[in-house]
Amino acid sequence: MPIPGPKSESGNASKADLKGSQVDLQKADLPSIYQALNTSPQGLSQAEAETRLQRYGPNSIQEKEQSALLKFLRFFWGPIPWMIEAAALLSALIGHWPDFAIIMALLLYNAVAGFWQEHKASNALAALKASMAPQAEVLRDGSFHTIDAADVVPGDIVRIKLGQVVPADVRFVDGKSISIDQAALTGESLPVSKKIGDIGYSSSIAKRGEMTAVTIGTGRNTFFGRTAKLVAGAGQGASHSQKAVTHIGDFLIVLCLVLALLLVGTQLYRDIVVAPSWHWSDIINILRTVLVLLIASIPVAMPSVITVTNALGALALSRKKAIVSRLESIEELAGVDILCSDKTGTLTKNQLSLHDPKLFVAKSPEQLILAAALASEKGSSDPIDQAIFAGLKDKKALNNYQLKEFTPFDPVIKRAQAQVVDDSGNSLFYCKGAPQAVMQLCKLSGDNEKKASDCVQELAARGLRSLGVASSNDGKRWSFLGILSLEDPPRDDSKQTISRAREHGLQVKMITGDDVAIGKEIAAQVGIGQNIYAAADVFTDSENMDHLSKQVVDCVERADGFGRVFPEHKYAIVKALQERGHQVAMTGDGVNDAPALKQADCGIAVSGATDAARAAAAIILTAPGLSTVVDAIDEARKIFERIINYVLFRVSMTLDIMVVVVFATILFGFSPLTPVMIVLVALLDDIPIMTIAYDNTLLPKEPVHWEMRDLLLGSTIIGIFSIAQTMGLLLIGMEWLQNSQWQSWIPLDKSQIQTIIFLQIVAGGHLLLFVVRSRSAFFAKPLPAMKLFIAIVGTQALTVLMCGFGWLVPAIPWRIIGLVWLYMILWMFILDLVKKLLYQRLQDI
């Protein structure tokens, strides 16, 4: 780590140290560190600390905020907003103020809804900043003072005690030992014991002991700060959902422009060439016709319906113990085909337990475990001590011994030791620690030494941690009692969940900070493949994590998992898989996971995750285990199916309205729908269909994606037959106007023909939704949800009443309404047959 130099004009730290030399503060000896930082074991003066604070900046993570106004204005930029804005402008130019008001209201609603959902999304950098240690004990002017952690500077001497958060990157300089939980940073599942000279990372937590340390890095120039920088640069920009809506908008804009040119060209040809009677006032009529076409071409409520459907889907996911922080992540989750899962607490119980003990001098497993318990600290939060006490069957046996002296685990000699007195008054000594250290203490040799070494190697190969245990009567001559093995066992449901995930087209990769051997052992138990690599062997220091070589990407795609993973490795794994076209979900719980969680298509913060992980994630789980993730994916696929059904319906209906308006105007010289009718169509079609979020759907067995080619092709084909349905009814209506016999039976005029088309568009549109929502016959199971059914039936009744009584539209006879309904029901069966043939054809491609 280069020494953090003074801030430049841009606010970034330079690489020059106080004396202008370069020193690796993570590896240099302590005298060199003191010299490079111009400090000493007596710490800094307050004046010097304030000077350094001005030069290096605060010990915090600062990010550049985009203004709320700019975020809001972004929702007025894009294909669909442009179409809505153009329609509003044209309405204002020709004085159609009611249309203008309705269109602007829909535009504002879309923008406000999108902005509000984005505003609610958590800010990952803010959470990272908030998780910094709020206070620190520093040595200033010869005595320790408690200050804000943000005021810690390079060269400060800090004191770190049990339960405190390490305020910056430090090197320990004094004290017996300290145990640091840095799992949230490095992914290691156990606290790490530190000795003089070792490094401590910012935001890790002291679990045992007390030491003083010299600060070598603050703010962004820390392990924690580099993670925050990765988070700031992570993310893919627009989601697949946003890209899909953009594609749909582009498709409709192009079609609208083509139809508008055809319509305007035809009108001008008639007015100038065929019957020369051109007047500038005719431009108003042309603009009015173009306005009708433009309004017809805009799926004004599509963003709103998708937002509401996702929001209601998020509520359903919450019942599955999955909280959605970004709505578009639901669609991302539905398309996930690779799930990168952390090990500890997700695949495993995150609770160490004793495995089969290996006996040497000890006569029974209970004797061995009791000896280890006597060499442990009662009430300790250390996971190893807790596992030993939990494995002791007769806990009352401890009452037979009185503790005289306890020496905590010393990272130098790698063992803990206790002196006790038994009921007979005999003084006894027990120790536990690293097997090699305990073997050396017992002076094992020959066959016993080989047996113990082979045992340790065998346990390590199986991914188990070893713990040597010994006893002594005088504290000088020690007997090697045996070896305890510890494991973090898999969750009871992990193997079944992974099997279920594979049945649903998901590939699961294990990503862990533990050793490869441990990863392989757990992978074997839960049914993940054994192709587990050490991350450092795959991602070398020369690798650019944003531009990985083909060999590395190939390896990541083939691998079943990675061990000894650091934050940049997790980030690179996600990037590599995305380069190959995979949609990736990444689970995590710590600060070290935040960059990968944000970069992933769907980051998932597991139960008990840190604030930073939850803020970077799109989905936050409130129940432990991988089964919750698979449940959430299943629910997301159902939600996605509902959205696809809506989009298929909406695009088909938009094509129907656009083409009918243009060709009716060209062929018959009048628009079959007025601007008000088109706005009413949008309201009556889309508002009740928001209840599609509750619809019953089949669960897709494979990941689902925005297949734009198939979606637009299917929408176009169904749209063409919908056009045939509407044009057929319009032709019958125009014939009706010319047929005196029909007119004498039920007289109609052109305005009533418009009402008939309005009825067919609204009611026929809802019947079309019933057709497209099912992949088989529209009357087959799953049947429509009751809420959707009631909403549509209610809208149908309202539309019939509007047409029968003349509310907002010219009234038509009830007998005509009945005939139109018979016509639509007949076409419903025709459209259903078209749909089934279409799906069959698409599956064969």
C-alpha cells in the first residue's frame, strides 16, 4: 500500500509519502513505518493531526451525488416519453386542450412513479460510509482521546478493544494479541488472530483481546475504501427491462413515422393533385389526423402498468421472505441462469460443530472434548470455544475443576492454555491450539508424530479444521490427547435446494473466502461439482478485472466455484459470466460482496447481511438459506410471465389501432376513432389490466428473458389478425351506411360507427388478453385470477353502458351491441387458434 500523500487540487491522494519515498506499509517493518509516516509510538500532537486531516482529507467515503432534479428529468427522455411529448405538443398546437391535459397527466404519472421507485432504492455508498466506525481511541499529545473515526489520520496510534470496530487500515504495534472478525471484508468464516506487525483492516471488528496500532491508511486508501470504489464503478446501466421498453418504443416510433408519412402523403395528394382545393386551414385537419395516429401509437400506460405489476409482484415476493429494493430486478431475477452463492450461512449453517475426534492418549471422545473445554474461555464469543462447549455432553463435569489461570490464544505460539485444580486439589494444565504447535509442545516423534501429521493432512483434505489438545500435570511434560476436527456443516435443505435449482435451469457456483479444500468438501456434500479453483490462481495481479482474457473467462464459465475469493475476484467473476451472455445472480452478506452484488444482474443480500450488502443488492432475503433464493426466482418468473402477456396484448392492440386509423382515413376519408375515444381506450384497457399482477400463471421451467424478436414477431402476427377483425367490422359498418335495407332495420350514422369501433377495440382488447395470457387454449387452466376477471368484466359492463346510454361517446342501439359481441366472440376463437399455431412455430425455430 503506497503511503497516502497530500490531496491534489482534485481531492485525490497522491502516491508520495511525507518524505517523498515509496514504502509498502503492509509489508515494511515497524521502524520503517514510523519513519515513513513521520510518527512514533507516542502518537501525534493535536496540531499535527489537524494539519494531516487538511492534507489527506477525512477518514470517510465521499461520493458525488447527482441532483434529484436531473434524476427526475431523465424520466422525460426516451422513445416512449418522446412520443407522449410529441402528442402533447401537437395537441397544444391545434388547440385540443382536453387531450393535452390527459396526455400530460399520463406523462407526469410515469415520471413520478419511476422517480419514486428509484428514490426508494438504497444507496450502496451511503451504507458503506455509515458502516465506518463512528468513534476511535487515538493517542494525541501523550494521552488517549475518543474522537470521531472520520478524524483519524495516517500516523495516528489507535487503541482497539473487544467489540470495537477498526477505524482504519492499521499495523499492530503493541499488546499481547487480538482476534479480529474480518469476514465482512475477506469472507473468512472465523475471526483471525493478530500479533505485533500484522495488518488490521478498516471496519473489521475486535472479537477478543486488546492491542494498539499505527494507522497506515484512511478513507478510500484502505481495503474498505477500495471496495467502495468498486461499488461506485459497478453496475450495468440500463436494465434488461428498460432496454426492452426502449426496443418496443423504437419499433412503434418507426411504424408510426411510416404510417404518418403514408397518411399525410395521401391527404396532400388528394388535396393538391386529385381535387385541387388546397387551403392553409387544411393543415389543421391533417395535423388533427396525425394527432389521432400519434396518440394511437403510444402505449402511454405501458411504463405504469409494468411498474404497478412489478410493485404488486414485489409484495408477493415479500411473502416469500424476499424484499425487493429495485423493481426492475424482478425481471432480472426471472432471467437468471447462473446463481453465484456464498458458502457460509447460505449453503452452510454458519455454526461450527465438532466432527469425529481422533484419539491419541485420551481414552474417550468425552475426555478429549472436556480437556479442550478446560482450555477454553467460558462465555467466549469465539466460534471454536462455542463449538467445544456445545459438543460437551456432560457440562456439569466442568464444575469439578476450578480455574486458576487462563492464557488466551496467542498467535505467536498458536495455542491457548489454562491451569485448573480438580476436586482432589491436584493442579492440572490443559492446552489447545494449532495441531503442529501442540505436537511440538508434546515433543511427538516417530510413529506418533507421523500418525498425527497424517491425521491433520487427511482432515485438511476434507476441508475440516484441526485442533490439537494436550494435558500436563506440571506444565512441563505434556501428553498429546488427540485432535478435534471442526466443520461448518451444510444446511439441511441445501442439497435438495441445489437439485431443485438445476431442475429449474439454474447453474449454482460456490463463491467462498475459505480454502479450496473446505469449498470442495461442502460442494461434495450439497451436490455442487468438484471443479473448485483458488481465485488467486485464476485472477492474477496482471489481470484487468474489467477486461479479462478469454482463458480466464473460459475458466470462470467452466468452474463450479472458487475459494479464497476477495472483493475484486467476486466482481470479476460476475463480469466474466456476463460477457458470455449469462444473467447472473450473486448472493452475499458482507462489505466484500457489495461490488459484485451491484454489478450482478440481480444482487441478493442474504439474511443477516451488512448494511453495505443490503444497499448494493436488488433483493434482500429475510430468511436464511438458498431455498429462499429459488423460491424468489420461481415467483419472479411468474411475475415476468404476466408482464410478457401484458406487453404482447398491448403491442398487438397498439398496432391494431394505428393501422385501422390510417387505412380507414385513407379508404373512407374519416377517422374511426376520435382523440377522446383513443384516450378512453388507453384508460379502459390498461387501468383494469393492472390487476394482471394477480393473475394465475404456469411456472416456467427455464429462465425467461426479453426475447424481442419473438415478442415483436408474435405481437405483429396477432396484431395483423386483430386488424383484420377491426377492419372487417368497419367494412360491415360502412356497408351498413350504404345499405338502405339495413338502415331501415337499425339506422346508423358515421359517429355511431365510431362508437361501434370503440366498443370493439375496448371489449375485443380484453378478450384478446384472455387469449394471449395462456400458452394453450384460452379456456384451459390456469384460469384467470378472480381479481383480473372481475376487473375486466366490470370494465366490459362500463363500456357497454357507455355505448348504450351515450356516455362520452355517441349512443348506439342495444341490438347492435349484442351483434358486436357475437362478432368478437367468434373472432376470439380464431385468434386463439392463431396464437397456438404461432407458439408452436416459435418453439420449432
